Amino acid sequence: MKGFLQIFILLTFFLMPTRALSAPESIPWGDLGKTEQRILKSLESQWDALPALRQHRLKKGATRWQSMNPKQRRRAAKQLKRWKKLPSKKRAEIRQRFRDFRILSAKERATLLSQEKRFKDLPPARRRALREQWEKLPVEKRHRFRDRLKQDRKKRGHSDLRDRRRQERIKHRLDRSQRGGANRRD
């Protein structure tokens, strides 16, 4: 849980695929600034083959990298290295959690972040004990617990936004496939 938010931030700027709603124009390598070219040097040979949307995201990430102080850069580099070592299944899980997090309302995201902060502020021994307690629960009890939380949210007047948006995405994909459009991700 410690690096959970940090990985989300990292994914936002460097790794998360996004859906192309409108096709931006490609960025020629020569149009990048000298510093951006230095940061993205490893991609120079394949730059022209990258989708335009990915080029824009990488340029944005390079700009963000420039604005970081050395400590932030070391931290981001360490997180990226750790990210690359994760099995692809685990990375896919994290990406899905991030997508689920992004579709929550601002209030729900703020609540989750404050709960995470409260958890991180606990003494390490207490955090370990809570993690162990959670991990010892059988999977079905975990699911029941999560279901109860969902029901509580509904009782308090929160719509289950995730399910609704997930259904909308599925419907959108079906509509696109019926029209012969590809469900393209860059």
C-alpha cells in the first residue's frame, strides 16, 4: 500500500494508455526541445513510428521530468525500475485499479486518499497487523466485506459510479465493434 499512490502518479505521466478521442498530430523529433530530446533519447530511432497520442504523452512526461528536483527524479526512476520488474499480470491489475480509481467521483477519490494517509500514518507494527489480519481472511469474506461497503455507500446516497461507468464502456465498445470500429488504445 506504501507505493500505491506513487505508482498511480507514475502511471499517469509515463505508462497509462489512453483512448484516442481525437487524433492529435505527430510531433517530429526535431520539434522537441533539446532537453526533451535528451530525456527521450532512447526513443529517437522509433519516435516516428510511435502513435501521435503516445508522442504527446511522452513529451508531457519529459516536461514533467524537467520540472522535478533531483530527489523527485531519483524517486521516480526507482519507482519506474520497480514497475518494470513487476510481472505483467500484476501491472495489468494495477492499471485496472488505477482506471477504477479515476472513474470515482472527486469526493470518493478524496475519501480513499485520506484513508490511505490515515493508514500510512499508523505505526508500522499496526499497519503490519492490519495487513496480516486482512490477508488471513478467506477470499469470500473479503468479497462480502467489500460488498457490504458498496451497500453502505448506496445507503448513504452514493451511486455505484464504477459499475455504471464500466457498463457504459462495455456498451460503447459493443457499439464501436458493431459499427466496424476498432477498440484502439495507443
